[in-house]
Amino acid sequence: MDVDDHEGYVDRWSRAHGGYDVRSSRPARAWLRVAHFLGAPLARRGVPPTRVTLVGGVGAVAVGAVAALGGRWPLLAAVLVVLVAVLDGVDGAVAQLTDTSTSWGRVVDQLVDRVGDLSMVAGLWALGAPGPLCAAAAVLTVLDEAIRGGAGAEGVGGVGLVSFPERPARLVIGGVAFLAAGVVPDAAATTVTVAAAIWTLLAVAATVQLVVNVRRELRGRPRNIAGDG
């Protein structure tokens, strides 16, 4: 496809995401426009999307390490969160624009996303959020994505795998928490504790919503005996 054809890119993105009509959401349209704007030059130069994903992975690991330094360093962690979020959209844009999307690339992308989630939680913990709360946030986040993965393997897609608190919400929570902790280091422990609590509550809501949605989608389908444990 023409890498400069934004509407064609949006159509392809929608088909790749279960036919979701992204044009009905103004924030989603704006996000895709940014991803396309940044991804098109890379696509023209033949940059592999996996390379973009791996750069994002390095940034994701750095988030927690930088935040753990304390003081004003969480400000840089917040910048890294934004960078990781942008690269998470750009790698997909490059894959779509160059028609190089692969199953392995999607696996790597999901792996990097989970590393990023856990790195942010580790950063919250290092700055003073209670360990049990951070552990709950991490476990529930991984559990939610495991539910999505298992349901996707059973053919569930589209709205069946959508929950209100998706990864963008986690990125906002982590980014804002690090920003606030860097601006007011003396209140960092309180700030990140509140952020970890919000993250955990949203993860609980996502778990419930996903279980209900997936159960509804799978009800009445033939039982897959070969896949039973």
C-alpha cells in the first residue's frame, strides 16, 4: 500500500483489530494519525517493525530502573513512558504500511508490552508503593492479558476482548505517577501508592469484565476436547 495513504492505513488497522471502527473514536483516530505520521518515514526506509519494537523494549526496561533512582529521576521515567507508548503504536504502523506483520512480531510486541507493564510497577514499588499492592497490580495485569490470549486462541475477538482499563490507561497511570513523583520528590511515596491502588482497582475491573465478556462469547460453542487440560 501507499505508505502516505492514511485512510488506507486506518482501514487496514481496523481489519487487523477485529473490524473495530476506529473512526467512531476521536482519541483513537488522533492516535492512529500520530502513529502513521511517525511510522511512514520508517516504512519508506525499510526499517523492520521488530526493530522498532525492540527499541521500545529497551525503553520499557529502563523505565523502572530510572524511576528507582528517586529524586528527580522519575521525570525521565515519565518521558520514557511516553516514548514507549509512541513506539508501541509506531511499530504496528510500520508493520501495516509495509505489509510485514507476522505472528512472531505480534508475540514480541506482546512480550515487550508486558515487560513495560511490569517495569512500571517495579518503578512504583521502588519509589515507595507497598509491595503487596504492586504485586497485586502486576499479577492481575498479567492475568488479564492471559485471559485475552486464551480467548483469542479460541476465536474470540473484537469487543469480546475489550475492557475499559486497557494498556493506555496503565501507561497514563504510570506516566502521571512518575511525573508527579519527580516534581515533588518528598511526596513520591504517597503519589505512587495512590497510583498503584488505582492500577489494581482498574485491573480488578478489567478481570471481571473480561471473564464476563469471554464467557458470554464462548457460551454455546462446541467444546474443544483436544484443548482440555
